Amino acid sequence: MDWIILLIGSVCEVGWLVGMKYADGFTRLWPTVIMLFFMIASVGCLGLAVKTIPAGTAYAVWTGGSIAAVAIVGVLLFHEPATPLRLASFALIVAGMVGLRISGVQ
């Protein structure tokens, strides 16, 4: 269950990063409020996950998951470049996350 909570935290981190983009330098109220909500939820999920998952592993998966997800959101929503090398690099991040999960460290 802690791994699921950790992945939910990664998704929430994506929410606050997208919210930050729409907050336009914190000049727009509702995107800023949404960003803060997701920020608190993201860190809260990480805090719950580190009760049983080693901190280094949890942090690597939390940030790695959000990096890969934000990259996909950036390509789809903000029309950022999707070069083969960039996509392969994100795939390596995901592969690292999977490696940490199946390493048996808990």
C-alpha cells in the first residue's frame, strides 16, 4: 500500500507543477490554490510512504515518477519537444524506479 501512496504522491506533484505553470508567477488565485493543495498532498504522501520505504528509495521514486509524468504532460499539454533521446532518457528514469521497486528493499 505504501508504494501506491508514493505513486499517488508523484501524481500530486505533477498536479502542483502544472498548477504552477497556470498560476503565472502566483498572479492567478485559483491555479495557485490548486497548486498549494497538490503540493501539500504530494509531500503528505511522501511522508506516509517513508514510514516503511527507505527514505532514499522513496524520494528517488517520488521525484522520478513525477519527472517522467511531468515530461509526458509537458509534451501533451504544453507542446514541449518529444525527441527520441529525451523520451529514452525518461524511460531510463522509469526503469530505475522499477529497479528500486523490485530490488526487494522494504
